Amino acid sequence: MKLIYHKTDYNSDDISAFDRELTTLASGQNLHLVSPYIGIKYLKRLIKISKTWRLITDIEEWIISHPNKIQRLELCDFISSHFENIRHIPEIHAKVLVTENSAFLGSANFTENGICVRTEMSVSFSEQEKVEELKNWFQSLWRVASSFTKNQLIDFVKRNENINLQPKISKLNAFLPKQKRKWNLAPLDTFFKTEKDYELELIKAIKKSKKDKIWLNKYFDLVKDILSEFNIDVDSPKITMSITQNFKMPISIGQRYVIELERNGNSIGLILPLEFSEVISDFPDARISEGYFYTNKVKQAHWIRFDSETIFSKNQVLLDSWKKAVKHEIDRTMISGFRKSHNPFYYKAVMDLEYRNRILNE
């Protein structure tokens, strides 16, 4: 879990910690948003970088929070254009963003003032059990939330056109002089990688791996065999072939790693079924890593590292066990929660031998 807040030290060049976290979580994801107060401009910002989105809000409170008739009618037009994405629940006050694998919640409204100006506190976390619980909560609210028509919205605006938000009159002497502070929004272009970015990322990771061409070809062939066997194409939402910030190259199906090479060593990690324990004594170099692959505190699979020579020897028992564990992950998932990190050139290097040779020769 991570606390999200603005530090008391302020610099006019600082990026909002709230915006940095929200845009990072939203990029390429299916968004589930809950908030009674949300700025259209900020909502569009999140929509722009997301894959899909849905919003649960208090429509009446949302409209009333806009101070004049023109703004309210603009809001009505936006809502009317996105009926399928927005639902109404009276008195809702939570401020939550949930994706497939992460969540953000706290006091901050999803408005530019809430994100960039006010003193707020929120938390961000990726513990899967809690994320799933929040997603289930969102789905339960979505099922009971009200639908509405554009005529109903306009009628509500007309009936409340004389209700305006009055400015606050302060009678308190602030302990510290009030400063005009506004943190900046993070540049969105950091979330839109070009093909050049992805390819450069792959080349750097290959160099950082410190493996020779023969070793890398064996590794890519191993991955190619399993992608081909299960007909996993580059656009499959179930897989993520990513390059991490420290240039590791894990491959995930759903929420779980299925293979990862060791960057500064000679081992490879594999997901394996629990019954592999019955034959693990036949593999003296096997090293089980604890803490992997639990659901509701029940262990579902092993994460085991082997020397690459063992894996490249194509031991049939080992390969069949690995394929069984991978198939289980394919069958149980609809989308990888890490999909926003998928590098299509990693996939291309595995499947396209001509492209692979060019990259490795570089």
C-alpha cells in the first residue's frame, strides 16, 4: 500500500502526486470510477489514456456542484453522450478508482482542485484480494444504480437553476499565511509509447540480460513453442510480455508470471502445478520461491527456478508440467492485469525469426 499526498515543501515545478498515481493506474486499463464530484476536464484526461471506463456518481450532486446554468447544461450534454458509461446512486460520497489489478481511494475528488490544489490524503494498492473486493463492490453498485434520460437531466437543471454555490466567508485567522499553491499535472505523452520506444526498451533489456545470441535464441524458442501451442497472438488480452523499469523481461498470463529469465545469472523461473512437488527431487537444481500464487491464502501453484541448461535440455516431464500450469492460467483468466505494460516488440522478437536475428545481431 502507498500513501498519496502532497508534501508541505512546495515547488512550482512539482507534479501532483495524485495525478501521477491516477494516470499511471489508468493508462491502458478498464476503469471503474466512483465519485460524486468529478471535473469533466479531468475525467476526459483519464478517459483519454484508459481502455474502457464506467462511472458511478450522484448525478444530482454532480450537477449542483457546477455553479452556473451553462456549466450544468454542458455537463448534461456530456452525460447524455455517455449514458452507457454513467450510473446514478443518490448520496454516494466515496472517491474510488479501480482497475484490473490496482485501486486508489481517499478524500481527493477527481477534479483539478482536488488533484492539484487541496490538501488531501489517498491510498493506492495492488493487493489482489482487496482489488477484487472493490471490483465486486463496484459491480454490485452498478447493478442497482439508476438509469436516466436527457429530458430528466435538463428538467433537473431547470428546476434548480437558481441554486448556486456561495463562496465561503472565512472568519478564522490562519496559523500560516495562505499561499497560492497548485501542483502540476503529469504530461500525458509519457503514457503513449511509440514503436521506437518499445523497440529501444527491448534492445536495452536484451543487452542488460548479458546473455549471448545462442542462449537468447534458445529462450525465445522456448517461449515461441508455448505461444504457438496455445494460439496466443500479440493482441491477446490474456498475456503481458513486459520490460520492467530495471529491464527484466517477465511474461504473465492473467495476474501471474509464467516465465522469467534471471538478468544477472543463468536461471529461469517457471510457474508449475502443485503436484510438481512429487517429482522435484529429480531436479537437484530446482529452487522453490515462497510467497507466490495464493488465492484467498490458498496456494495455487509453485514458482520454481532452474538452471537454464535444465530447461533447454527439454526434459519432457518439466515441459509438460509447465504447459499444464500455463494452460490453467489461460483457462482461468479473461485479461492480464498488467496488459498496459505489454511490449509488442518482445512478442515480435519471439515469433518473427527474421526480426529476432536483426535485433540480436545489433
